Amino acid sequence: MRSRTLSSIAATAVMALGISLLVTGPGSAEPNKTLAQAQEELEALEIRAGTASEKFNEAEVLLAAATRRVEQARTKAAGVKAELVDRIARLADRGGVAVAVSAAQDGSAGCCG
């Protein structure tokens, strides 16, 4: 399906190019720029592309660091959750479910400090 869509797009582009050449002719327009102007424009575009590439690379580094911090936070949260579940279970074993629920609600289970 995708290759058929790409083939259709390519065929449309080739037809549009052919029609534009028939209408305007290959060399009917006068050049607007000198070679020196075109080279200057190319150099400016290369500088912009280099800058964009550097910014992209910096963004990738920042994203990787942020991803590591998120994973560390998830790991820490999972540890805290496991500790909380363990402490509530121990409280439940000692005094029943009511004591465990009460301790969890008022924070006296001491899980996170």
C-alpha cells in the first residue's frame, strides 16, 4: 500500500515537472543571480544547516539526560512504593487492616522519611 502511494506521488511529481517544462521551456528564464551570489547564498545556507545540526545534537543530549532522570525517578518511586507496601503489610500483620489503613492515611507508617 505504501509503495503504491509513493509511486503515485512520484508519478504526479514527474508529470508536473514535464508540464512545467512544456509551458515555460527549459531555458526561458533569465538567471537572477551571478555565480558569486549563488555561492554566497550556498555558504550562508551551509552555515545555517551547521547551526541547526548543532542545535539538534544539543537537543538530543538534553533529551537523553532528561530520559535518564525520568527513569531514575521511576526507579526511586517504585522503591518507595515497595517500601510502603511492605510497611503497611507489616502493620496489618501486627494490628489488623484497620491499623494499617489508619497509619497509611495519617502518614504514621513512616514509609517516606
